[in-house]
Amino acid sequence: MKTTLRTPGRRAVLAGLSLLLAAAWAAPAAHAQDTKIRFQLDWRFEGPSAIFLVAAKKGYFKQEKLDVTIDAGSGSGAAVNRVASGSYEMGFADLAALMEFQGNNPSAPNQPTGVMMVYNNTPAAVFSLKKSGIKTPKDLEGKKLGSPSFDGGRRSFPIFAQANKIDDAKVTWISMDPALRETMLARGDVDAITGFYFTSLLNLNARGVKDQDIAIMSYPDYGVKLYGNAIIADRNFAKNHPEAVKGFLRAVTKATRDVLADPAASIATVKERDGIIDAPLELKRLRLAIQTAIDTPDARTDGFGDINPARMALMAAQVTRTYGTKTSVSPEAAFDRSFLPEKALTGSVLRGK
């Protein structure tokens, strides 16, 4: 029997070559694919969010081979929960909210951890109108204080009270929606409120209350050395993608230098993301955040993003006691310094000079 060997047709050869070429192109593309990071802010797009938006705008994330999506938030507690749920790989949240989550969910499979400190001081403060006669922390006894129930300043008020010998039982709390907080103070419905320094002050201004008519007791000025907002990361993501987390922090560090050097240009970037913001107002908010929480003496000493271990341990103990967590908060679990850039911004460099 005669066997005929057929050579492949031209069409078959071309089809085979096409498959080979497609595979050859696909392999490098897959290898070079950027790591995706979904990033959850603590609040709306405002002045302080510039450090993240500038990093995206200037391509700093892209230089680190990262594909970063930045979403507005609805509070630090929500940001912590969303990172813990796996909906986001990283986020921005008050460290006390993260500690509370850890203390109440010790066996959670996906606990977030802090990886870079941004607000070296808590921005929490007590605001009152000078005409109320509230001049010292003790004057808050017998008064009505207002804030949303989840407000960081309200949650940590017992620490403020203990540091200033206030009888917490003599303070009456009124809960309200965040949008009503400053309005109720301006109308006299409450005697004082708690809120972030650079949020409540500007909100009061927007309601016609002048700076000279406002009395402010900033928590750090009254003996409360809590840390504020930090960049947080899904611990499993950080373990599996350590270089991505390090790259994210390097990009934010570069952007922070740019923001501190030129806040006005940074607000233009925020405006691009959310066109309805009041740019002059957000510039003022950003400058207040830099002054009170970011460019602090401690930050200039420790380096941008880093923490003091003894101070962190004290905060963990205070949160455990004040928030009544189910288990003691571990300072080592709350903040992991291993992802920080080797060269932090310190001294005059932190100020962008």
C-alpha cells in the first residue's frame, strides 16, 4: 500500500505561526502586567487626598508597576472594614479605628495593618464658640457635646477626658449626621463638638462663623498623643505582594514631597478628580492638615511615615482600655514598619524645601 505524506498547506502554516506569535507576545505582556491595587480613602476627595491623587497624576504609581484605583470613602471605620473584607487591597484610615477592629476581631482571616503613618498627630479637637464661656477642658462638664457616633474625636474623648481630669459622666453627648454637626454648634443647639481640626474649622467658617469667634482645644495640645490616619494594607496582600506595597509607599512619599512644595498645584489635581470642590477652601484645608497633622515636630524627627514604638504601644493600650476591645491591641500587629522606604522625608526635606 502506498502512503502519501502531505505537507501542511500554506493556510495551516500561517495559522500555526499566528498562534506561536500570539503566545510569544502574550508571555511578556503577562509578565509585565502591573499589580492592581484598589485604594479606599477615608472620606471624600478633599485637600489632604492630594498626596494620593498627585502620585497617580504624575505617574509615580505607574513607575512602580502599579495599577492603582482610588475611591472616595465614607469614614475610617468603613475603610478598615472594606480592606478587611478584601474589597480593597489598601486604604487610608484612622489608626484607632484599625486598632479597634483588630481588638474586636482577633481571628479575622484578613486583618488590615498600618504600613505608613501620614497624620503623625490625631487631627481631633473640641470646638466651641467663645461666647459659650468654654475656656478649658474642665469647662466641658455639664455641657452638651455633639458629633456623629463614629467620629474619631468622640470615640477617643475618654482619653482626652482622662488626660485633662474631666468627669466624663458629666458630659452629655448628642448624636447627629456629619452634615449637621457644625450647623448645630453655630445655632447653639450644642455647646461644643468634636471633629477633625481641618474639617470642622472650615465647615464653621462656611456657616458664617469667624475664626476669632471659635475656641479650639486640639487633642495633641492637651496631652493626647494619639496617631491619626495611616495607610493600611490587607495583611495577606502585603505578605504575597511586599514589593507592591513598598512601591506604593515610595510613590506616596514622592507625591508628599511635591504636595508640601506646592500645595496650590496639588489642589488643581484634586479639582481634576472632583470638579465640584471649592479649590480655595480645599487649599486652606490642605495647608491646615500639613500644619497640624503631617508636618509635625515628631514627623520631622521620626521621618515621614514612621512611628515611635513606645508611643505606638501607649496608644494600643489606650485604645484597648477606652474602646473596651475584646482582646488587647498588639502594637506590632497594628503597624508594620517593614514596608517603609529606606530613606524617609525628615527635617527640611519634609517641608519640601
